[in-house]
Amino acid sequence: MTDYAEPSVPVTGGAMPLLGFGTWQIDDADAPAAVSAALEAGYRHIDTATGYSNQRGVGKAIADSGLARDDVFVTTKLPPDNADRVRETIEESLEQLGLDHLDLWLVHWPPNGEARPDVWEQVVQARTDGLTRAVGVSNYSLAQIDELIQATGVTPAVNQIKWSPAEFDRAVADGLRERGVVLEGYSPFKASNLEDPTLVSIAQAHEVDTAQVIVAWHVAHEFVVIPKSSNPDRIRSNAAGATVTLSDDEVTQIDALGH
């Protein structure tokens, strides 16, 4: 087995592999097989959420893998509708996953579209209490992140947002980096045109496919990427993208596909 978990970026309490496995829209019944295939392919970072209703299946795969707890980076998320039951939600997630702590817990969306520093304080308290090593947000704007920092003094470790070459926005990427927030991208292929001539040309030069080029582009920028698939061959293929090294010129060409 090849381990694609490296490289990684530092987050509170450890290192976050740049390559992760997304589980959105994978049913609880299908999650054990999909996550097991990912772990066998070398992924060491698994992303789920309370809202995905598959935490038990994800947890079963992790338990059955035989891997040490510290060898798998596990993320789940607090639904915005659970803003009034923060502590109960993380405890439920840990019970369903069969874990005693998370590596990363995210606020999935701004509750009612608002930053809600009061909710963030409770999320940070879960970290203080050892229920998760790191805490962050998902789908937050830079202004909302600033509101959390100014109100609480605690910077989210991560902002997980929809991201791909087509959505590349240097102002967003630079803004997160300046604040010390790791950019984690989801749905990396969804907004991308996999037939784009630039991607096709670069893929041909490396003898890989365009999805692998997109994964490689994320890694080159040190953006965390969480491709999702239930197909074992595609799961392995996506992981191999993390081993492709793009030139600076190729990265610049791909950047130009965005804003």
C-alpha cells in the first residue's frame, strides 16, 4: 500500500494531511466500504459531518482498519441548526464515530448566515475540554472569520469552502493565509471543466488524468483537498494525484482558470 497522507499542514494539536477523503452523499450503509477503500488506498484524513448522517458507518471503517487512532485525522461538523446544542452535538458525533476525540471540528455553515461568536466560544470550549484537537469553520467569509477572532481572540484553524481551479480566488486564498487559517476545499471537481484544454495539456504531460491534476494543484498550493467517490478505482486514482508534482508555470496556468 502506498501512503499518500503526506504532505500535511500544521493545525492545533497535530498535522492535517493535505489529501482527505470526503463522504458527503455517501449513505451510512455504504460508508464502511467507501471509507475502508480510502484507508486502504492510503488516505489518512476522513471528512464527515453530523448532517451527512453517516458517522456510524465512517466510524466502523476506522475501527475495522486496524490503524492507530493517531494515524487517522478525523473531521466532522456542527450543523447550523444545532447552534443551541453545541456540546450535545459533539458528544453525539464522538459516540457515533466510536472515538474519544476528533482531530478537527467545524461549524458547518454560519448559523442563520451569521458569524455567531457565542456559538464559536462553545466550539472552542470543546477543544479546551479535549473533545477535539482543533476547531474551525466551513463556508465562512473573511469578514465573519474576523468577527470571530475579534470577539473571542481565537482564530479558526481551518475554513472549509467550495474550491477548485475554476473558483480560485487569490484574494480569498491570501486572506485566509494572512489570518493563519488553512484553506480546505470541497467539491474539487464539481465546478471544474475536466475537459478544459489547460488541464488536459498538463495531464498529458504528466501521463495522468485531469482530476489528478486538480488534486495536485491543491497540494501545490497547500490547500487541503477532499475528493469524494464510492468507486474504489476512482478513490485510488484521486489519491495518486497527490503524488503528482506540478511546475510553478503549470500551477500559474491553472490559477488563471479562476478569478
